[in-house]
Amino acid sequence: MNEMNTEGYVTEDGRKIGGVVMEMRNITLRFGGVVAIKDISFDIRQGEIRAIIGPNGAGKSSMLNVISGFYNPQVGEVWYKGERRPQMKPYQVARQGIARTFQNIALFEGMTVLDNVMTGRLRHMHAGLVAQSLWKGRAEAEEVKNRESVEKIIDFLEIQHIRKTPVGRLPYGLKKRVELARALAAEPSILLLDEPMAGMNVEEKEDMSRFVLDVNDEFGTTIALIEHDMGVVMDLSDRVVVMDYGKKIGDGSPDEVRNNQDVIDAYLGVAHD
Amino acid sequence: MIDDDRHLGTFDGGGIAGKGDRFAQADKGGDILGQSSQAAEGMASVPALLQRNAERFGTRPAYREKEFGIWQSWTWAETEKEIEALALGFLNLGVDEGDFVAIIGRNRPYFYWAMVAAQSVGAIPVPLYQDAAAEEMAYVMGHCGARFAVVEDQEQVDKVIEIQEELHQFEHMIYVDPRGLRKYDHHKLHIFADIQEQGRAAYWEFIEDLKERRGKLDYDSICVMLYTSGTTGKPKGVVLSNRNIIEASRASAEFDNLTEHEEVLAYLPMAWVGDFIFSVGQAYWCGFCVNCPESADTMQIDLREIGPTYYFAPPRVFETQLTNVMIRMEDAGRLKKWLFDVFMEHARKVGPAILDGKPVGAWDRAKYALGHALVYGPLKDTLGFSRVRVGYTAGEAIGPEIFDFYRSLGINLKQLYGQTEASVFITVQPDGEVRSDTVGVPAPGVEVEIDENGEVWYRGPGVFEYYYKNEESTKKTKTEDGWVATGDAGFFEEDSGHLRIIDRAKDVGKMADGKMFAPKYVENKLKFFPNILEAVVFGDGRDACTAFINIDLNAVGNWAERNNIGYASYQELAGHPRVLDMIQQHVEDVNRSLSEDPMLSHCQVHRFLVLHKELDADDGEITRTRKVRRGVVAEKYGDLLTALYDGSKEISTTTEVTYEDGRKGSISATLEIRDAAVVDVADDKKVAAE
């Protein structure tokens, strides 16, 4: 199944995918007696769009939480950029360049879109307390620089018209886009998207898919996403991990996964013809 | 009333004038009008104006565009460099004299530069509507045989690629926004900035050629070709010369004292003649700054930030803004609402008079000044109209309340009447002579006449050269000596000398006693009431006028709710006696206002009924753009029409309806017919048509 070499591979549409950036080795995660993830291994390569799919309760979100450092697996290792990652707090993981969005939007409702996206720049702000309070020197220069990169993302995601609108007043689809903007503002090397299309109508899904593809294309960001919508996953991703009851039952290109009998049985349903 | 949908009678399929004939044709008409080919101030083309501006206004801003949250600006000197680089790039790419260059995108400096750069190398810019359907774009680009296109982004690139197979001559496409386009085949696809870069690199190779081509441009060479959007038949390419554009811009700029200090916001489609005159013609003539919004959605925010001094919008924009203000005032605190009501009432009373410089009492002036500090000023700021010195509305009739609202705030909103074939200006309202029901006096240098059928004709320096590859339509519209038929019926008011547009000429009829019947004019008056959605007035060949009325379900439903009137369906609401009372009042108000009008007092509505169903495009009663199909309605509701004229009090009828999924059904109803009071007008009042 994994016939690619360490140098990476070339996708159907001609994108070059690089070496492994992140590798999960034999991860097992338990909550008391409940085993959420059972001995799962897979890798994420530089520049690819990697999807994790599976039915409800398959352990997809738990997997994402392991990647983002929110959960620590009892067994197994997380390797990031060629090094084994020690146990870390989520903010430490974020500082390493892994940004994420949430299934249930987690934005600051009372703040404007611009301010929300600016919070994503946190890891690029280094000015001290005094400089910040006096608004002199480094603080000012940093803010200008950060604002500039935030504006580029606002432009990219086409949310200029709501720049100064408090997030609480926005409809769901736009909030999702703002969350993506905030994650992008961190200039992550890996972007984790937890059900980016959940609760969206067809048009919003199409918009979001386009943005995900454009982000990958324009910034070369590696993207790992969890998604329910099979159509979306198959169109977007380069490689797909399929989970069921905490186990990995498939891994490969969308076509390989689509034709995998285990996957068909477990997730797509058994064909009755 | 700028209406692109004029004289579209029949389309002959195009292609009569051969491709090479276009320059030969360009000379027609000019000399007959007695115009010399002497250009105004020696400026014979837009590129020449650009060079003048770069010298005269070098450090003043020419363009601004909001990007990344900041207004980026280009001075005239910088603009000249940008355009020169692009023009050299065009030469490098092989753009020939006489080539057509399609421009497809929203208002951005790059596209304005592309138009002037195309002119600089002797090519002809053809701006297109960026939201046009692919087949419409294919028709236009095929019709003019465009070899080059400058487009905005992936969306347009995809669209042009889709239609490319039908376009044999088409060669190169240049795009501004590279997003998503990296993987495309770039043999014939170029990035805007790269073309400019190549142009700069090849400076010494092409600069002489560029200078030579620029030098050849004169008053008779083609400035731009604009396609009129046709609702019937195919679009027609209106060819406008440098003379047309520069003379029209010069005259109108002088008329309103426009200077290099104006600020305009360019947000109306670039394919529309109005935008070309305001954002290119007048901007280059005066040297003022054209501001481009960040995106279509931010227009209102950008408008407020820029605070334009010169502004143009169709009535619907003003209408939407007014509605937004009213809704927000409904939600405002009691004190604010009270202030708003009190001072707006006062503004309505004295505002327009103060604006027109008419005598107003000291007390009223003081109260108005206080109102300005408390209400009008902040409101104008919110709307983005704080600095508007001259504002225009055109395109269709504007409701008097809407018009008066803006004028009472002290915004100098005026009306003009124009069309593509006239390079916009036919008539305009001078300061101090502004009314909602006229379109003003003939624009400077324009002659306007009314023929025996009441149709408006004009001629002047802005009159177009010809329709591209469509000699037949040209002949039908433009006479040998330069007069152009507008397709609209109107008349000049005797005392004020202002033109009033009544109706499309083909809709105007005669009543039994030979007086003019103008249904659209009466219908518009009725439709200014929010409760009336649609009205169809009958009277051609009859003794008296009658009307079908459609209520507006939102407005009337809202009113019913507030007045505790229960209803279960549209039909029930439409037939409710109190609704009929209300509509009757509206009709009688209209009759009163018509009676004061010597030309149209006989068009008062004697009897009316409220239809039991909404006129619907699915039933073919109105077009998809909501224009009533008079003939279809009259035929389909023949029984109702008969009842309106035979004096009956009510009528039972059954109507076939088509549902959205194509199924058919029928509804029956008994409709009450009401008599509306009419005002008697002495018959011997003299009616003048000129």
C-alpha cells in the first residue's frame, strides 16, 4: 500500500509532495476502560492534504487531539520533523507550528474579526510587557508587520467586508472562515481542520473546499483534516486514513480507500446489488 | 435615465460592414455637424490627457484602491509609468493597431490602465460585464474579434477558456490575480505584472513605436467600444470616438464645475458608459482621483471612508440606503427617534429650498443648522455623503420621496437623462432647478427635439459613430445629419424648459379623443407607493383609463398585522375591503397629482381592481427582469378588462396558474371593481408638445 519512497510522491494534479513531517507510531489512547484509539500508525507528508475519516465515534477527533497535544497517548510515539516529540502542552505544540480549527467554533465572540485573526499571530509577537504598554519600538514595528500578514489572509479568504464586525454577529459559515483565518495567521507548518464543513450548505461547502485547496496551493501548507462528508474528502485529499472503532482499517489514496472492502463494509455500507 | 436597452428593435444578425470598414465609417457625421477636428485644448485622445496630467498634476493622486486594509494610491506621474509599461508590454505581446482588447473585471486601477494602455498602442478597449454568462461573453468577443483579453482572476480565466474554442482570433489572456492559476498552461496566459515587467525590459526596443502610435491618435480615432446589454436581440457594439468622450466629458465637467480636487468612487460596472465617462473621460479631463473599493461587499464602508465629492448611483441604490436608515431608526432609542422625526420633518420643509439658495426665514435657517449638527450631519456621514457636491441619479424614475429625502439633507442630488449612444449626456438638471419629475435641460452642446409622435431626438458632440458591424441598426437609429432617436417619448415643460420623459415611445398610445396615453408614467406614480407592487394601466383607444393593481404582500401584510386584519392567503388579503380602501386612496392621490399636469391630466384612473394573484414571470405576465407584458396581461385577463369598462360592480373569474415545477392549476375569485374619484380638468387648457 505504501509504495512511496522517503522522498515523497507526485499527486495526480502534479503537486510535489515531500518527505514525512509528522508520524504517529503505534498510538493507543485510553479513557479509563474505554479504548479510543487502538495501535494506530500513519504519517503526514510535507505539502499534502491528509484526511482522517470514519463513522461517528471512530476516534477521529481523539486522533486530532493527540496530534495537537491536547491528549497524551498511553502508548506510542509522535514524531515531528524527524524528532520524537516529548509530552507537550497544547500551547507548546502550537508554538511548534501546528495550528487548528475546532468542530464547535472557538472564537472570541465579542471581538472583531480582525482582532480574532490577530490572536493567531501570538507566536510571532515577542515584544515585552513594557514595550507593549508604551507602544514603542519593537511593539509598534511588530504590530505593523503582523497586521500586514493578517490583512493578506483576510484578503485571501475574502472576509474584508467583515473586518471590523464582532464575530458574534456573523453567520455560521463566515465564523468557520474566520477560524480558518486565525489558524492560518499562525503561519503553521501543519494545519489541523476538525470538520471544516460541518453544518454547511452545499454552496458554503464548495467555498470552503476551494479555500482549503487554495491554502494548500498558495502557502504550501500541510493540511490534516477530519471530515464527515465523503464527497468532500474524496475530492480534497491526497491520502486518506480510515478509522473505525478506534482502529485503522484503511490508508491510501481516495481511490484505494474507496475500493477497500473493509472500508466499504464499515463506513460506506455494504453494496446491495 | 440612462438605459442601455434602447432601439433594439430587430437585430439583423450582424456582420454587414466588413471588418476593414470600421475606420472608413468613423468619419461619417462629424463634418455635417460643423465640428472642426480641432481637439479641446489640443488634447485629442485619452493617452494625450494622461501625459498632460502627469505633467500638470504629477504628484496628485490619480487612483486609489483599498487593499490589505489600506488605501494604496498612485499619482498621475506613477500612473503614466504604469500605463506606459503595460503599453510596451502590449507591443511586446504583438497587439496591433485596430485590435480589440477585452477588459473583464470589477473596478480596479489595473483595468483602467489596461484601457488607456490599449488606446496608447492604437487598439480599442472593449470593457465587458464581468458577471455576464459565458455565451454572452462569447458572442461579444466573437463579434468584435478580440485577440486579447485583460481579466481579473481565475473565475474570468476559466470563463474565457471555456469559450475559447468558438473564438478563432483569440490569442492572449492577461490576468491580475494569480491565485489558483499556477497550474494552468501559461503559453497564452500571462500575469499582468509580468507583462509590465517585460514592457519595461523592452523599453528601448518599443518606445519609438509606442510614441509613433500614440502620436497618430486623433479626435476621430476610436476611443472605446461599449456593448449595450440587450433584453431583446443581441448586444450592439457602440463605437465612441475620442471626440465623443472628450467633448462630452469637457462639457459636463464645465457644467458642474468639476476640478482636479474631486473624489469619485468607481463601483458601477466598467462595461457601462456611465463608468467610462465618470472614471475615465471626466477623470482624465479634470485630473481627479478615481477610488476603487476593496471588494464588491465593502462598497458602503469604502464609500464612507472616501467621502466622494461627485457621486453617481441608480435609484435602487438610493432606495436601499433609505430603507436601511429607516429600519435602523425603528430600532433606535426614543430620544434619537424623536430627534430624527422632528428634524427630518423640518428638513423636508426647508432643506431643498436652502439647497437651491431660495429665500428662507432666519428662524428656519437656525433650526436647520441645529438639525445639521444633530441629525443631518451624522446621517450624511454614515451614508458616506458628507462631502458630496454633485450627485446624480439616472437609469429609471426615482420616487419623489426618496429624491426629496436626500435633497432635504442638503445633498445636491440631481437627475440626468442619457444613453450609451450619446456618451451619456442628453439632458441634465442645472443646480437650483432640480425636481424629481423632470430630467433637466439639454446638456451643453446637445440639441434635443421632439418629433410629431412625441419621441425624443438629440444630436451633439457625444453622438456615437456607429454600431460595430451593424449598418442597418445604425441607419435606423442615427440620421444622416447626426440626429439620434432615443426610443423614449417626452415633452418640454413650457414654463421651465425642462424635459420630461413619459414613457418608452412604443408604449405611448392615443386615447379615443386623440390625447396622449402614457401608461408607464401613471404606473410609476402608482408604484411609488410601497403598498403597490405592480400596476397595469389601460386606456389606449378608450375614453378613460383603468388599472389592474398588484399589492405588495410584504408591505400590505405588515400593515394588516399592525391593524389586526386577519387573512389566510394572498387572494384574501388582496380582496379585503380595507385593503381596497387603502389602494383607492393611493389611486385618488395619483389622480390628483396627474390632474395638475396639463399633458397627462386625462390619464387619471377612473376604475381599478386589485388582482387576485401576483403577476408572475412563470405565467409569462412579466419578464424575468420584472417588466410587465402589457399585451399578455390584457389578453389573459380579458374578462376583467371588459368588466372595468362595462360598469359592473364585481366580476367572477378563473385564472390558470403555472407552478414553479411546471404543473398547472387554476384559481377562481370574485373581484370587486372600484370607481376612483377623478379631478375634473378644464378641457381648453392649452397642451404643448414642445
